[in-house]
Amino acid sequence: MILSWLPQDVSTFGPSIDSVLKLIIYVVGTAFVLAEGTLLAFVILYRRREGGRAAFVPGESLRQLAWVLIPVVIVAFLDVAIDVRAKPVWDLVKEQSPTPALTVKLEALQFGWEFTYPGPDGKFGTPNDLVQTTFLTVPAGQVIRLLMTSKDVIHSFYVPQLRLRQDIIPGREIPAWFEVTQPGKYEIACSQLCGNSHFAMKGILRVLTPEEYQQWVSQHWPKSGAGAGKSASSARSSASGTKG
Amino acid sequence: MAETKPQSAPSTDAHEKMGFWRQYIFSVDHKVIGKQYLFLGLFMGYVGVFLSYVFRWQLAWPGTAVPIWGKVTAPQYYELVTMHGTIMVFFVAMPVLLGAFGNFLIPLMVGARDMAFPRLNMASFWTILVGSVLLLISFFVPGGASHAGWTNYVPLSDASKYLPGNYWGGNLWLIALAIDFASVLMGGINFLTTAIAMRAPGMTIWRMPLFVWQELVASVLFMLSVGPLIAGVVMLLFDRMVGTGFFLPEKGADPLLWQHLFWFFGHPEVYVVAMPGLGIVQEILPVFARKSIFGYRMIVWAVIVAGILSFTVWAHHMFVSGMNPVLAEPFSATTIAISIPFAVMLFAMIATLWRGQITFSTPMLFALGALANFLLGGVTGIPLGTNASDIYLHDTYFVIAHFHNTLVPTAVIAGFGGIYYWFPKMFGRMMNETLGKLHFVFTWVGFNMVFVPLFLIGLGGGQRRIYMSSVYTFYKPLQPLHVIATIGLLVIIVGQIPFLLNFFLSMFRGAKAPANPWHANTLEWATDSPPPHENFHTIPTVVRGPYEYSVPGMEQDWAPQAAAVDAGAAQG
Amino acid sequence: MANSAVEIGIAHAPHEVPTSFELGKLGMWVFLAGETMVFGGLMGVFILEGISHGGWGSDGAHVNWRLGAINTFILFTSSLTAALAQGAARVQDSPRAKRYLSATALLGVLFLVIKAFEYAGDFRDGFTPLAALFWSFYYVMTGLHVLHLLAGIVVIFGLMFMVTPRTPAGWLERKLKYVCLYWYFVEVVWVFLFALVYLAPTAG
Ligand code: HEM
Ligand SMILES: [Cu+2]
Ligand SMILES: [Cu+2]
């Protein structure tokens, strides 16, 4: 089945996107097969025959038009059904933003990715911020919020296994969120033509189990918070922390 | 009776005395201009195919030397892709479907002696020729042709620091595009004026062939959608050459503005291409099925509704662009709604075949092939127009496969069908059927071999515009599909040999064509093949609609739109 | 080359079917519909950018609205004389029509001269196209309008040149139907530009 071409699906909203996609492919696939089947059947059945004469069916009366209009009404109905099914999924992925366990700032540039963690104090713009290039390390099972900006041209954050894609525009901060269900390493690809090395603008999303993540934090994060006395082991940043 | 006998020597045969230059090169005759467009479009088309050959080779066998070209570098790859898209859309699809067929057929089909403004018509051809030459020259300027993608998104395309060395290529791209737009606008003025004001007696609007209808709607769509983009192109040229900052975020501008301007034009633009292509199919189907088109008026209304709706959907190209996500919902709804008029058209075309008497001449094969693939292009638009699934599919090869399945069936497959169908009228000779069928099989099979795998690559997550897919591990399982696709392209290319042989040999050696070789109804068949300079010896009087085939009680299975000229053979 | 094309164009059999449409006028309407979208797009973008910047602020305050107002008046007058020329052509009074036409064209030239002074003044005060986004828009929009006006002036002078005592009656009348239409369009565009670029920013 063509859907087996879909890559692994590891985000919490991924299955919803896949289910919309599946619904559409089934609905539209059926319509497609019926239409092509009809076309093929007509082409075979109504080949020219010696002495034969075609029927005269101009399709001007409503009775005749019904043959086309009824299938069209069915198409219209299915269209609405698809729209209704898709709306909550779009809502979930793009319009809602669940409270994040971790907020990371992402800066895209020709041709790479820079990730800034708020550091132990949970605030951006303090000396204990942690900057990582290429590698985005996050815990599994927790909501991650990205605040994305671009240094130069338009880029796009795309991880196929997350089913997430979001363009990043210079001069603006664009949010995105995801929660990964399975630890592992996934590739981050730029998905908007951004220059001659666009194809090589790869990053790595490293998803760790919460325990491994705590370990990573304790090994890599700056030790002491410059500001508030928040525990260094806490990776949490409050929403207000993002304003730094 | 369909053969209109020459009545008397036309009084205005000034053209007989015209020299070669005025008759064939600087001609104001819409038929000659139409052929000029056709040659230009074919030439540019094969340039576009050659470019796709080079980058498709790179996609299938990355890093290997491409025969005839050599190794492809990354900047070259983006140059090839950008120019392929630009050439195919603006310098192939539009010149062939509007320039060639529109010019050649509209006056003949409505029963006029020429376009309303013959000199403007000539100017429009020479304008697009200049644009084409500039675009081709841009390959040879320092830094090569534009690398910014056919969508030319800012700020990538705005400041040459982002695409080092690509200064003149980018400028020439913008200039060539502006010239192309000017040319098509001139053409549109002629199309609309001619079809509105120069119809033969009896040619009411509800007797106009569907092809004319679709050309008209396409012209209106173009006229009303391109203006803002022309303004945008001028502004972007100022940015690049003068140093203004209309699109530069560091000067406070919004980069999404260009995308809005581009797609406000871009979506109607794909209908500007699709509609005349479907119009060709709708002319061919009835003739070779000997049946009336099903639901003529319904199709006309569907075309008009689709045209209107096409102005309301542009932001479906921008769901994940960073625009306000709330906007994605209305645009998703309008996009899906537009499938309704298209379903009407496509179902009506299928219904036309019901209880017909179908002959599989070459034009019919191309028409059926176009219809079959346009259906695929249509249905695959739904997952892209649905915002939720587009998050995943946007900018993947699924998109590439989808829009090639709308543009290639209309611009290329229907376009070839049109060439085979109207060749006798254009050149007065018949084309060879065997070579034609060979051409069809290679082109159609090859085309599907290219683009069916690309749907799967897209579903597998493979993005478009990727020079070296081996960078990503998720691309690994998809790579064999790229190989199949490229072999498909080679099949297409081989299939062009019978076409080119057929086209040029038939032009000089083909059997002489009768006035109405297909026993068709529309007015272009009511005059000589090729038509005389003034098209009709006497302007025909139209007595019926264009698709009255196999009308009960009639001896023949066709009923020409024109009243018989010879009193003896009178029938209408 | 141009001449030969003219000959061929005339050599075409006149359309035998009487229609209620005048081709030139119809074609011009179609053309102007396209033009409207060009200027409309440009003005739309200007308005949207203005809104998203919360108005044009001090940048917009420096446009020379006095010269703009004088120019508006001049274009109004030129349209008036164009209409008078049309009236004269309608009664086949070519000499009078030509006099009115020359007034129209000369008023157009006067507009351009004043505009040139205005541009020079703007430049002197440092308001070049690169000074600010507002000024970039200002130059592109008014510049495009200037080009249109220039084209109109050339066409009107050309027409006057082509009308000789041997010109068939009615020829000028037919031509003026769409040439004047174009002229009125260029004037209307200016009125919109004047309101948008001169009045709105300075008022706010
Ligand atoms: C010979 C048949 C054709 C083949 C094999 C072909 C193949 C391709 C492929 C593989 C791409 C994607 C390249 C990439 O993203 O890396 C592409 C892009 C494109 N093609 Fe074609 N194509 C063909 C004909 C056409 C035609 C007839 C049209 C339009 C009428 C067209 C319009 C485009 C456009 C607009 C793009 C996008 C360019 C860009 O990304 O900037 N192609 N083509
Ligand atoms: Cu990038
Ligand atoms: Cu679209």
C-alpha cells in the first residue's frame, strides 16, 4: 500500500496528521479509481464499430445532467467531510501551543542551525544560556517549544518523522511545538530553498529518555545560574522566560 | 459539403505580393503568428526538457558526470531547476497554449478574418521572443542564470549577497518575466476583443467552441491577476539594482509580501495554462467519439466559476509560510471547493464518451491520456489543499508530482494532441499516424514513469530542490524511485524522435489534407487547409452549436456550424 | 519596417460583419483593466505596508503637496481639453480638435516639468529613493505614472502629426475615443496617487 512509504511517526500529533492523510487518500483514491475505471470502460466499450452510430446525448436537460451532478454532489460532500476532519488537526499543530516543558530558541542561517537553551535560570539573554549548533537535544515525552528566527533568508524547519514543517522568516519570531514519543536521532532538514547549499542544511534532533536527558543537562549546561537560584537540574523554563 | 469552395478571388490579396520577410517573419497574420509561437514554444520546450534531463540525471545518480553536460555542481543544480520551471511555465506553456493555439484558432473558430489588432499581435510575439532570448542569454552572464527557484522568494532573490555572483542572472530573470507578462497581456487584449466583437453572424456566445471560452476565461484571469505581480517585479528590480528595500526585512519590509503577490498571480496562472489545455481536449473528444460534448453550458459555467474561485485560494501555497495560521482555514476551504467545478468538467468529459463511436487516432490518444492524468493531478491536489496534511507534504516531491500532473497533461500532452489535430489546418498536410502513436506511447508511459514514483518519494518525506539526497538518511530508501523516474525521462526523450521526424517531414511531404479531414463541426474546418490569408472566402453564417454529432435523423454524423455555402448542398 | 506593417494592417479586408462594438475602445477597456490591477496592486501594497508600520510618520510629512495639488489641477484641465477635443472631432472639426489636443499634450508636458522640479527638490532635501521605504514607494508609484503620462503625450503628438487635411472624416473621432479614454485613466490614477501619497501621509 502506498501509505507504507510514510516514514516512522514519532510525534504526538503525527498520528493525527497521518490519519487525515489516510482518510484523504482512501476517499480520493476511491474516487480516482472509479473515475479512471469509468473512463477505461467507456473507451473499451464504445470503440468504433462498422456501421455503428453514436448516441445523441447533449446533456442539456437536468435529467441527463444528473449523471454528472450527482457524483459532483458526492464529491462536494466528501470535500466538506475532509475539511471537517482536518480542522482540529491543523488547530492542534499550528494554532494551539501547549505549555512547554522546555523552550528553545532556534536561529536558522545560511546554512546551519543554532539552538539556544535558556540555561539553569530559565531565562534567555543571561550569561548562562547554552548555545548549540546543529544538535537539538530534547527529552522524550515532553512538550518542546521552539521560537524560531532567521539571520538571513527564509528557511524551514522540517523533521519528516515528526510530521512537522514550519517556515522561518527573517525579521519575525515564529513559534512551533512538538512532543516526541520515541527516543532516537532524527534529521532536521531545511525545506525552503535558501541558497546554493540549501540541500546540506542538516541538523540533528537528538531525543533522549528523561533520565538520559537529565544526565546530558548536568554534563553540558553551565553550572550555576547567574540570576535566580533555580535548581540547575531543572530544564523547565516558564513561558515568561521566553521573553528574555 | 463541409468543403467551402473558393467563391471568387478575394479582393484583398495584397499579401500575394508580399515578400518572404513580410509573409513569414514580420507577419501580422494571426495564423503565421500562431505558428511562430508554436515553433518558439517547441524550441523552448526542448530546452526545458534538456535542463530536466541534466538535473534528473543528477537526482538519480548523484555526483556522476551527466552525458553531454558533465558533473553538476550545487549552484548549477539550482540554476537548472529554476530555469526549467521558469521556461516551462512562462515560455512554453503560455506561448503554446495561448500564443500558438489561441492565436491560430480564435479568429478561425469565431469566424473572423484576423485578430482585432494584427499589429499588436505581431508585437506580442516579438516581445516574448525578446524575453526568451534574454532568459537564454542569462545562462551565459557571469554567475549564470537565476538560482532562486521559479518562485523567486525574497529575501533570497533580493540581495545578491545571499546568492553570491548571481547578480545579473537574477536581474535578467525579472526583466524576462516582465517582458513575458507584457507580451501575454497584449495577446489577451486581442483574444478578448476578437472573441467579443468579431464573431461571424450567428455565432452567439452559446455557440462558441469550448476552446474559445476557455481561452477567454484564461485571458481574463491573466489580466486580472498579473498586475500586482508586475508591480512586485518592478519593486524587486529596484531593490536589486537601485538599492531600495521593498522586500528586505532589515529595512522593515515583510518578506511574505512577495509570496502573496506571486501566488495571487500564481494560482490563476496555473488555470491560465490548464484551461486552454482542457479546451483542446474538449474539442478533440467529441470529434473522435462522434458525440456531442456532454453538458456544454454546464461546462462553460464550471469554467467561469473555477476562474472566479481561483482568485480566492492563493494562500494554500503558504500554509506553513509563517502567515497567521488562522488564515489557513478559509483558504483550505476555498481550495477544496474549487475541486467541485473541476469535477463537473472532468465528469462531463468522461460522460461525453458514453455510447460514442471512438476512434483512436493520434489526437484522441493524446486527449484521453491528458484526461486520465489530469484526473490524477486533480485528486492529488486535495491532500495539498487540506492544511493539516500539507504540513507534511508541502515542498516535497509530492507537490512536484501533483503539479506536473496538472501542467504536463494540459500543456504538453493536450498540446501535442492539439498539434496532431490541427496540423492539417496549420500546414495543409496530414501527419503520419504510426509515428504519432509511437510518440504517444513513449511520451505517456514515460511521463507516468517519471511522476508516479515522485508521488511516493514525496510521501516518503523527500523534499524537492535537493541537490544531493545522500545528505539525508531518510532519503536512502527513496533513491531507487529517483532512478526509475530518470529512466522514465529517458523514455520520454527517445519518444520525441518520432515526433520531430513526423512534424518536419509531414510539413513538406505529408499527404495533402482535405479541408475537413476529421469531419468536425467547428468553423476552422469550414475553410481550406491551410486557410487563405483572409481565413474565409466569404464569412460563414453560423447556424448551430459546435458539437452536434450523430444527431438523430441526419444522414451524416456531423453537422457543421457554418451554413452550407453552395446552395445545392444546403442542409442547415 | 513600421511602415510596411501599417500597410499590411490596412490591406486586411475590413471586417464584414457589423458589430455594435468599436474594437479600439473595447481593446482599450481590456488594457485598462489590466493596468488597473498593476496600479491597484502597487497602491494596495503601499496601503498595507503603511498600516503595518503604523502610518508613514515623519517620512510622509515631507512630500510637496502644494506642487502635487497644482499638478492635480493641471491634469484635470488637460482632461477637460481632451474632452473638448473629442467634442470637436465628433462634429468633424479637425482644426479645433487639434488645438484642444495640443493644449492637452502641453498641459501634460507642464505636469512633467513641475514633477521634475518636485523630484529635484526632494533630492535636494535628501529624500532619495533610498531615504526610506516611503520614498521608495513614492518614486516607484509616481515614476510609473510619469511613464504612462509620457506615453500618452507621445501618442497625442503623434495623432496631431497624422491628421492632415486629407485625413478621412471620422478617423480622428475614432482614434480619440480610446486615446482619450487612456488619458482619463492616467488622470484618475493620479487622483488616487495624490490622495494616497500626498494627502493621507501629510494629514496624519
Ligand atoms: C519532460 C518533462 C518534465 C520533467 C521530467 C520534469 C521534472 C521536474 C522535476 C524532477 C522537478 C523538481 C526538481 C527539484 O525540485 O529538485 C521539476 C520542477 C519543476 N517543473 Fe518540471 N518537469 C517536466 C516538465 C515540466 C512542465 C511541462 C512544466 C510546466 C508547464 C514544468 C514545471 C516545473 C516547475 C514550475 C518546477 C519547479 C521549479 C522550482 O522548484 O523552482 N515541468 N520538474
Ligand atoms: Cu535553509
Ligand atoms: Cu494554487
